[in-house]
Amino acid sequence: MTYTVNCSILLTELPLLERPAAAKAAGFDAVEFWWPFETSVPSDAQVTEFETAIKDAGVQLTGLNFNAGNMPGGDRGLVSWKGRCSEFKDNIDVVAGIGERLGCKAFNALYGNRQDEFTPEEQDELAAKNLAAAAEGVARIGGTVLLEPVSGAPKYPLLTAEDALKVIARVKAESGAQNIKLLADFYHLAVNGDDVESVIENHAKDFGHIQIADNPGRGAPGTGTLPLGEWIARSRELGYDGYIGLEYKEPQESAFSWAIRQRANAN
């Protein structure tokens, strides 16, 4: 199984730049990150530090988020955020540059919360344009933009796979961009009441990425009741051949105990 460790939610006991090496030490060869900087356009020195941490650890960066704003404060993306359009556009070039230098091809664009002062239609129109710009920006390095349903954010409008797929269809129809795909986070879909089995049956071959966590609690696989192994296996059968992102909450000392057991059982 090809796992990639999300170092923005796991190994958080360590400074961010030490987490890629910790993932490698735990037996993983790939990592992914939410946006690891406080601004959309960090300094060259900050970018170099981040890239060096990845390279020195000997891991592959498989996924990177566009800047999503202040995530701890409740922000969930700039894509539909009227008033921050230029900031998002500036972020595209930085994201594509990091991707080009590190060989990363997958870039998650969180849609953004609804704003009370604008209509959903106004925000959706901006989002379609921003997603098209993002797709164009990463196309030059063979990259793909990912769009994700999210749980636990009351003003985030994309809750089901169908919600995200409708946006993707609109962007493709209006811009011609083909490099935008669904990020199927099985935890978020399950928590939001989506029919995960049906989503897999109908769309697995077109998934841009899969992420997992168990429910309840968003913990490690095996801590809850979701049939994550079955869902992953079925996605593979139907044509998904990408990484499985480990995006759950678990203390460092027990973060990968389930994977160690899995490896032992395979030998």
C-alpha cells in the first residue's frame, strides 16, 4: 500500500520542518502538507527551508494545499473568498514553483466558507475563475488541482462528492481545464452522510487523491468503525492507482501502530 503522511495533522509534536524526517524514520517514503506558511507568498528563504527539509529527509512530496487562510481560526480556503482573489492568484505561482522543484503533482484547493455579505452565486462565479486559474498555473508542470468536500466547517458549502463534482464540471465546461479532480476524503464524506460506497463505485477511477481517517474522532485506522481497508481495496479494483493520504489525528507515539501491525501481518 502506498501511503503518504500528512505532516500538517500528524507528528505535530515536532516542529514542522522536522516532520518529514520523522515520517521517513517511521517507514514512509512520501509526505503531504497543508499550506505550510503563514502568508500566500512567503519569503524565498522560507520556501527554501521547507524544500530542503523534504529533500534532506529523503521523502517525496506528493501533495500540497494552496493557502487556505487561517485554518485554526476557521478559514477553509481562498478559492471563493471575495476580496482575496489577487492573493490567491499570487499563491498559484508559489505553489507551482514548489511543485516543480520537488516533483509534486497534486494541489488541494479548499473552496472557502460562505460570506454573509455576498450571494452564493457571486462566490461560486469567483471560485470557478480561481480554480481555472489554478488549473492553468499547475498544468505547466503536469499538475492537478484537487477539490475536496469538508466536514466540521458550518459555512463550507461542499459537503458531498456530488457538490464538488458539480463545481469541477462547471470549471471544465467554462474554461476547458481537464486537470481538476475530486479529492475523496473518506472521513469527511462519511461524517457528512455521503454514500461512500456509491461514490467509490461511480467515481474511483477518476479520483485525484484519497485521504483517510476513522470515525468517530478522526483517529487512526482501526480506532473507529469505517471500513477503510475495504473502501481502499475497492477503489484500487476500480482503477485508482494513487497515494492514500494519512490525514488523521493521533499522538506521535501511536500514530502508525496500525501500519506496523499491517506490515507484520503481511510478512
